[in-house]
Amino acid sequence: MKAFARARQSASGATADIPPEAPQVPEVKIPIVRCKNQPRRHKVISFGYTVTVDGEVPDVYKFQYPPNPESPEEVYPGVIPAGFQAGVPCDETMIYFQTRDGAVGPEYQVAYTHPDNVLIEWSDDVDALWIETLQTLEDANELSEGALDFLDADPLYLFGIADPATQKALEKAATVPMLKCTGQRPNLEEWFAYLNADRELDKEFTWVIESMAEVELPPPWTSYKGIGSVVCYLNNETNETTWKHPFFDYFAKLLEHCRFASREEHIKLRINRMLWSYEHDTTTGDANQQPLVSPQYVKQMGDILRVDLIEEPYMVRTIKTFLKAFSQQYRLEEELDTQEVKWCLEIVENERAKALIARDLPFQEDPSDQIAPNAHGQLYCAECSAVASCYCPHCEDCFCQVDFERLHMKGNRTHHKANEIIPCCLCVAAGKPDHLVMPAKLQCTYTFASYCHECYARKHVKTLPKKLDLKPVKIDYTRSNADNVSHMRARNKAKPQTPPLDRVSAPGEKTAMQEMREGFSHSAPAENMLGEKWHAFYDRRGVRYFYNFETQESMRRPQDLEKEPKSLESGHKTLPLKGDAGSRSLPMLRQLTTSKAPRFLKTWTHKPEDKLPALSDGRTNANRSTRRGAGIG
């Protein structure tokens, strides 16, 4: 090939020492936009952005234009932005023009009546595109001659690209951040673009963008939506207008710090900010401010620790503990410790491991449930797993006789009185082994013998007279011995009563009187009765309520989920409740009938008006209300 090149050079008369000339790159001619002497009607929807390659604007995006149509010889440089969108009103409709960054240069598109109603698809030849647009509009006969004559101009001038205001805005956007707002308020995507953040790469730091979007502007700053759908910030004292958010530098540095921080430092920063926000909201005296241990902050803490409260409801109790511990440390030291955050993450992983192990274990019924009167099953000793012969209501466990005597030899357990478990008489009569003899749960009201559920239903019922409606009595081994209870009550009455302490009970705490009235048995917590999806919280007044993170529902009383107030009936007739007293008492009666709480109200009747207590002036409430009503009339 080299020899062939030398032969060609010698044939043309050139020397071998002269290198061949490099091919010349065709020079791109920068076009000049001609302005038409007519008023501007364009409305900029979005200024877009300036396309750069290695910090320079390519020549295909450049043009020249005269800012003043009356002086066409004086031209200035301009740039075609990508993402630009504007509209021009014509005959009660709109023509839209928008640009984008194409493969070899800018591309253009035209829409009619709506930005999504495309009239001419994308093209890199703006002149050919606009000629086709005018021809299409003229053939459709939808615009008047005056409108078509107005549109017969250079599209870069007609839609405001060749406008000094647009070019100044693009120059400003290159150095000052610009927050776009296509709707009434900027969406999250526009806030991401404002902070130069990526939605996928910076997904973990979404809370920074959300915090900036929710922060209130400090006085005297206000914001409004300016030309080109750009949010402008106005200082009412100096009348200064800028595109830069007053807190832009703070959130930009915060986002940059989070990108290079470790996970523990990132979590520590988020918890510190959450506690600081809670403290600030509390000092402002907001009437809707919830306690720290509330669904709002539990959900925030779950997001910080990457805990899905819907899929992992067992973590709610752990997160409540974290909130209490972190708030106490924040109050004492005003800053959290990174080591505490590490321990917190270890506890979360341990709880997940425990839940995974518990999920894989086979389901086993609680042996204590077999002691219930409606349950049918064998009872075993809690110590040696032999067949139980007695049940201790105070220990709430079944024992054989040997283990009961061994465990109740010392201390307060010597006062425990066990309930002997009665064996089923038919099981004993059948000669079954001890482990097959079931405990009796029913006592026949005809023969007064004791039976298990299976023997009573399959055998003993067939021997009863059919004409008699006999129902058995349930045997409840969980009840305490009556003599023991009466002895304890008499002993408590004999003791001198000490004056009560001047102490306020904590929310949800039971007083000694409440525990004495409820007896020895305690019902399960309401959240356990409702299921693992419901969690107990307390409002500002200390009243307990229940919240479901999956359905985002809350309720005060657990009975409201399963029961509806029913009408009070006596036979087939509704109880007569007349007048205002009836309307006021009906909700109370409904509440009493549906409530499972202990009844402390012995009697409840309507007082006649003639027996109302007299006031200080000798009149009754009824007379006073009657006179007051007469005075108003």
C-alpha cells in the first residue's frame, strides 16, 4: 500500500516528503432567525435546559437573532434549548411547539389544542416541519386567514426561543438552580431535579428531598409560579426575586453528606432530625400534635430502620422501645451515640431471626387452654407431664398431687387451695387407663354425675328423658376456692386502712382497687384479641386506642370491630323511652349492653322531675328550666 501511494505521488509530480493534507471538516453555518414585526403572543410553559458537550454548546444548537425587529442588522447569539415548550393562541385554540435533544441535533414537534395532541411528529428540520404544519392547518380550514398570516413566521421567533427573555433565563439556569412546576405544586420528580439528584441512585435519601419540599419558607420569603413554570422566591423586604430556595445550600450539603456517610451515621442523622422536628412541633403548641410513641413516629422510625410494619407487625413493640430510649438519650445528651444505633440494628436483626424461627416451628396449642370449661382434652402436670389431678387457680397451672405438695410447701404458696380435677365417671366405668380418663367438664342436672364432653354427648344424652329439656352445668376449675376468697376479704377488712398516696396513675395502669375487683384472673390485652395487625397507643389525653398500619384504621374500643349496637328489646317489643331523657339514655344503654367491662353500676333508673335535687334557691332544675324557657318566649 505504501508503494502504491508513492507511485501515485510520483505520477502527480509531488515529492514523497510532503504528507497528504487532512480532510477538512465542513463548517457549520449558524443560521439567522428573521423576526417578523408583529406582537409576541407566545406563552412559555418550560424553558428547558442548555445542551453542552465537554462544557461547550454544539454549533447545531446555536443561532443568531435580532432582539429588536426594527433593527434587523444588529444580531445576537442564541441557543436552542432542549425540553423547551411554549404555546401560541390562535382563534380560541393553542398551537404548541416543543424541542428535545436528538441524535445529531435538536428535534422539534408541533401539537394542536393540547400538548399531547401531536400534529407533526419529531423532526430535525424546523423549516420543513413548520411548512408542513401551516399546510396542514390551511387544508383543515380550522383557522382564519388572519391566524394563518400571524403563524407565517419563523417558529423560533414565533414561540419565543429567539427572545431575549428566554435567552437570559437559559443563561441564568446554567448558574442558578431552577425549580420547575408543571402543576399547582412541584412534584417529587421536580424536587429531585432541583437538587440534581437521581431518583434511583439517591432513593435512600428521598427523605432529604421530601424535607425540603415540606419545609416552610422563613419570613419574609414567599414563593410564586413565574414565567416558564419556574418557582420564584420573593423577599418582601428587599423586593429581591430569585430562583434559589432560601434553604437550598443547606439541603444540598445535607444530601452530599448523606451520600458519603455510613449507614449508622445516616440513621443517626435521620433520628436526630426526627426528634428535633418533634421537639419543635411540641413547642409551637400545635393542637394536632401527637405523642412521640404514636403511629406517625413509629412509621417514621420503621422507614429509618427499613422495617415494613405491614409485613413485620411484630416489630412495632420493639420500635416503641427504641423511640423511648432515643428520646431519653436526646433529652439528656442532645445527640445520639453511633454505638447505640449499631445495637439498635443488631436488635432488629435478632427480632427478625426470632420471628423466622417461630414461623417455622410447628403449631402447638397452649396447655392452659385445655382447662377451660368448653375445651375437651387431657390435662397434664406442668412439672412432670403426668396426668394432672388438680388445678391451682393462683398459679394458673395443672399439677399432679406430688408436684403440687412439693411446690406449695413454703412461702405464700402455702395459702393456695387447689381445685381437684374430677374424672369422667363413664371413662372410669369403662376401665380405661389413667391417661385416657378425661377430666369431667359437665355435670348432669338429672343424675348429678360428672362427664367429659365426649361421653356426655355420645352416651349419656341417650339415657336422659326426651320430654325434659335438660342442660348440663359447666364445671369451671379456674375459679378460686370460695372459702379462701372470703377469708382473704375478711383479713383485708380487719387490717387498718392506710391513707391513699397522692399519686396519679400512669396511662393504662390499673389501681389496686381495680385489680381487687377483677379478681385473680386477667384477660388478654385487647390488641392480642384483635390480632397482630392492631397495636395499642395512647393519645394526648392518655386514652388508649388501637391502630392498624395495613388499613390505616384506628378505633377506641375493641368491641366496636366485632359488635354493633343492637336495639333493646323485651320479648318482641322495644322498651319505651320517651322524651329527651329517652334520647339521652338510649346511647348509654347501648354502650352498657355491648361493653365487656366489669359492671360497677348497681341500679340505673330515670328520676322523675318532682324528685330532682333542689338547688340553693329552693327550686329544682326542672322548674328553673321551665321558667328560663318561658322567659325566652
